[in-house]
Amino acid sequence: MNTFKDKCIALRKQDHTLTEIVKITGRPKTSVYVHIHNIPLSPRRWKIIRAEQGAHIRAFALARKGKSERVFKRVSKWDTNLVFLASHFLFDGDLHGGSCNYHNRNDTLLQRVQDAMKKIYDFEPKRYQNPTTGVTRISYHNVALRIFFEEKSRQLLKEISTLSRELKRTFIQAFFDDEGCVDYRTHWNSRRIRGYQKNIGVLRIVQRLLRDFNIESRIQLPNEIVIAHKSNLVKFQKEINFSPGVRINGGRSNSIWKESLEKRDLLDRAIDSYRPLGSNGVHRR
């Protein structure tokens, strides 16, 4: 009758691994190992083992790709909150690597983005501030969340023109909150709303959406959209406007106003500065 040692050696010579011999004999690894550690597996068996290990690693990596233990609410239908977030990540944000990032100097906008994210994601962002520019970046480090908003942002650009008036308004306001300014200079008789965006395709989308509110604008190459004339400014003020608390940077060296005024207040001033019309329809001097 074979001894346990002989059985282990015989199984090893049949190209069984340590784990397989343990299962066959029902004995601990340490008891088996002492009898077989000097008997190598064949090159053919090592090739099979390496292939199995590689397949397991690839399958695990694929299963983990884009996933995070920090789950979030995957909203499938467009609503105000989702359009708001996707828009701001498009305009003053970036989505790359494992993060959703939003950059702004304005505390009101930063807080609004955080509040909107809380409706779908329970974790607080990391905050980073550039001491030179004063711009704060809030970052949500979650690969799955980044992939979700990357897909939603692309989808939004394709679908925004078909969405409701309320959602179009949310998109336009997010654009001008992030990228817009009121160019009001009395000495040049200049009253305009301007918005900047390096992607000319986005400017054309914004222009088409403004027309849905009967607001005329022009695209000024290479990267600017301009709303001018009192009638258009008044319509913008009534239908869109800037969000409360969104301010210009009065601390800039080239600031005209030298104070951080709200953009909507500047728009009010610009509109109020138009001289009233006389009975003949001409501005009174």
C-alpha cells in the first residue's frame, strides 16, 4: 500500500499542482509541500498556469473598469438638476481620468454645483485653490461618475434643442453664468452681453437656443457670442438672466468697476441707461 509520501510524489509526477494535490489527498499544504517541493512542474503545465492567471487578471480588470464603491444615482431622464450639472461640467469643468472637476472663482456657483451633486452623489468633493488666480477647483474622484457625466455631456449637446423650454433656459443660463459677462461701458456707449467658448459648435447651439426665446445674437469669430440692442437685452433679462450671486471679478487689474458687482445688477444698469424714446420713436437727448 502506498504511503502518503509516495502518493504525493506520484501525483506530482502526473503534473498536478500543490493546490490540486491538497484537494485530492485532503491533507494540509504544509504536509504535501515537504514531499514535492523538489519535483518541478513540466514547462507545458507552467504555460497553462500562466495563461489561466493572465485571463483571470484581464477579466478582473474589465469587471472593475469604470466602477467605484462610491455609488451614485444614475438619472436616465433629463431634469433641471441633470442639465444644470452636465452644462457646468461642459463649460467651466473638465472630465478626464478618474475625476469630475469644476473650476470657478465664484463661491455661489461652486456651492450650487455642490448642492446639485448632493442629489445624486453622497460624497463631498475635494477642494483645491490656485493662490495666484483665486480659482477654486472642486473634484469628485470617481471613475464611474466621470464616465457617466462624459456620456451625458455629449448627449446633452445633441438633445438640448429638443428638450423643454425650462431645460433650455437652464442650459443657456449655465453657459452665461460660466462663460458670460456684461460689457457695459458708458463712455463707449457699449451695452452687450458676451459669452466665450472655444468650441464654435457650442456657440451655434447657444445661438439657436436663444432664438427659441426670440433673442437675437451674433457669433463673433473666433470664439464669442454677442447679444446687443436694448430689445434683446430686455428679453434676455426676462427669460434667462444671470443667476443671483454670480459676480464679476472686481479685483482684476483691468476691471472697469473696481468692485465685484453681480452680473444681473450690471445688466440692470445697462438696460436702465438707455435714454427713453420720444414721441417720434427717437431716443431723447
